[in-house]
Amino acid sequence: MTTALTLIVLVLVGIAIWQMTKIFELSQLKTQNAQIANDSDNKNQGYLMFAFLIFIYGITIFSFWKYAKFLLPESSSAHGEEYDFLMLVSFVIIFIVQTITQALLHYFGYKYRGKEGNKALFYADNDRLEFIWTIIPVIVLAGLILWGLYTWTNIMDVNDEDDPLIVELYAQQFNWTARYGGADNVLGGANVRMIDIDRANVLGLDESDSYASDDVIVKELHLPVGRKVNFKMRSQDVLHSAYMPHFRAQMNCVPGMTTEFSFTPIKTTAEIRQDPDVIAKVERTNKIRAERAANGEDNSDPWEYDYVLICNKICGTSHYNMQMKIIVETQEEYEEWMKSQQTFSQTIASMQ
């Protein structure tokens, strides 16, 4: 019924627009001659082209000046520097090409505007010119693509070298759960069909698998600085995307399969909080929160900067709030935290 009503409304709106255009055409019949552009009109249009060109450059410069403070700080992962440099080079090339092509487009739009008595000329072809504007983009784009593939291959080199920490990220509407391999650093078998909320088996771990007994399931992700982390990612329901912007890491979580990503954190949470840009961002945010609190809004609690895991795929109504706090700490601090966590077998035993 809803679909039928929607289609009827769309048809009626279309008829209304069509009728309005007919009325507009009838009202213009007496002034058709005024619609023919003259030299003055063409000249004014040329000047407006230049004005729009200035607007494009102005808004670009303003955006860099005004909103650069909202960009992420320096990467906190080992591969992030190479990733950011590739991104920077790509944007510099795009900015240069955009600046030149837009300037030429608007300039020629003015220079070759219509004039009384001018006759348009054109060249059927120009092999040299076509070769230049074809070969240059081919070389530049091929270079960026090859460089990007090389960088992607390095980033996606998920292996067991350097004794990586094994962590599973489990996605479901609308929260994240992390699972560690425990003392043996090996994740036990799991399947969504084995989920048993009554037994606190929220991830569907195989209770008969000995490797699962010492797995640790948490709602806050802790990572030791300087140690490689191999992430195994699963989804319980729909397509999610595990996005950790500070570490320049993102991977889809696909129902029915396990995806992987790997990186090495290089800055602890305490270190990133000492970054001058981060300090300035925290001060601005807390100032806004204080102003809102003064106006009666419940925003008085000071905000503290943290690494965060968020979902980067629109997965439902509460997608915006699907996130998990990430704490990067020293190896000693990580081991102390791990000792305070219950293993899967201890959790099951406490439920019996």
C-alpha cells in the first residue's frame, strides 16, 4: 500500500512540474527576443566565469585554513607514514591538475565567448596535442596505481612473523567485541550457530575446543605498543567495517567469513594525548561542552582523547554509535591488564 501511494505521489508531482513548465513557456512567448544573448550578455557571462573561478580557489583555501584542525593527527601505526605520504602525493597532484584545468576552462570560456560577426573554427584533429594530453595522465595514473598496489601489498602482508598478537574483532548490530587468544595466543574455534547467551557464550565459541578455554572476551581493546597485531574479523549479522582511523586501518567484516588486517601500534594512548594538536582539539571540545552545560545541556563531563574503533559501513539505525575504545599501552601494562581478565572457561564455570 505504501509503495502504491508513493508512486501515485511521484506521478502527481511529475504532472504538476510539467504543467508549471507549460505555464512558464506560455508566459515567455511575448519576450522570446529578449532570450537571445547579445555581446553584452556574453561578456557578462565571461566575467561571471572568472568570478566563479575566484570563488572555487577562495573556498578551497578557506577550507584548508578553517578545517585542517579537524584532520587526524600523525599516524600511530608503523605502516601509517607510508600510507599518509601516498595520500599526500595523490592530493597534491589532484590539486595542481584542478588548479590548472579550471583556470584554462574559465579563461577560454571568456576568451572565446560569442561575438557579433565572429565565425567559429575548429580543428578536426591534432595528433601531437592528443598525444600530450593522453600520455601524461597515463604515466601519472600508472605510477600512482603501481605505487598504491605496492603499498597495499605491504600493508596486507598478514603473517605470523615477529610473534604477532592474535585478536578477533566481532561485529554485530550495534557493538564490537574483542577476543584474545589467551596464554597460548591461539584463538579457539567459533561459529555463530553455537551462540548461547544463557551460558555467556556470546561469540559462539566451541566449548569442546581446548584452545578456546583460555580465550579472553572483552568490550575494550588493549594493545601493547611496538608489537604487531593480527586481527581476525567476523560479523554476526550484516556487513560492517572495522575502521581504526588513528592507525590507518580498515577492513570489512563479512557474515560467514573471516577477514584479516595487521598493523603495529607505535604510540601509546598516553603519548598521543601529549601531541600539541590533540591537546588543542581536546581544549576546543571541552570549551564547547562547558558552554553547552552552561545553557542547561548535559555535556559537562570533560572529554579525553582516545583511540577508537568504529563501524564505517551503514549497518542500521544505531550505526553512528557502534564504536569501541582502544587503549595502547606498554607491554608491562598490557600484561597486567590481561591478568585481570576472566578466561572463557572461567566465565562458563561462573554461570553454572
